Amino acid sequence: MGPSHKFNRTAIAATGLSLVATLVGAQPHSDPSASKTVTGEVSTVEGEFHMAKTPQGEDILEIVDKSYVVTTRTGEELRLELSRDTKVPQRANPGDRIEARISQEGHTLSVTRIE
């Protein structure tokens, strides 16, 4: 890896962090362990699906959600990127109201449906 490769990675990381800070409204001087809670309605679910098998050998359609687009009470649209580490006890569908915890770095920590 040459020096230019390292520079490009740093520039991309800096750009990504500023975008995340803008998206979640993170304050640069706030506590690093702080998280933000967002409440809103799911307008779009983005993901993928594929055929899988149950432990009993039955074919099923497995759905993997990648992100939720949420409209907050103020009308702001936010894209919540889901990762393997995001806690989603119950899958959300368009029209569902959710509460999401977002880390200061912009990672979606959890998404909970509000009944």
C-alpha cells in the first residue's frame, strides 16, 4: 500500500463521518458514549431476500432488512442503516411506528416497534 492509498482511505473516512454527523445531528463536543433516540414512522424498508431451508429441511424465503427510511414527527426523513449488531426484536414494515437508538457515530443500535 502506497501513501496515496492511505490518503484516499482517510479522505473517504472523513467524508463519511461528516455525512453521518449531519444525518444524526451529532454534536462534536458531546459525550462519546451518548446515543440519540429517534421516533417516527417507517416509510420504506430496503433489503434483500433469498431462498433458505429451515432446520427441518423446508424451503423458506429469508428476508434480510438492510435499512429503514423513517419519517419523524417533524417531517424529517432519516435512513437507518441496519447491521448485524443492530438489535431488532421484531421486524418493522412500512406504516409501523418505531423508536431507534443511534450512536454518536451514526450506527443504528436498536429499532423497536411501538405498538
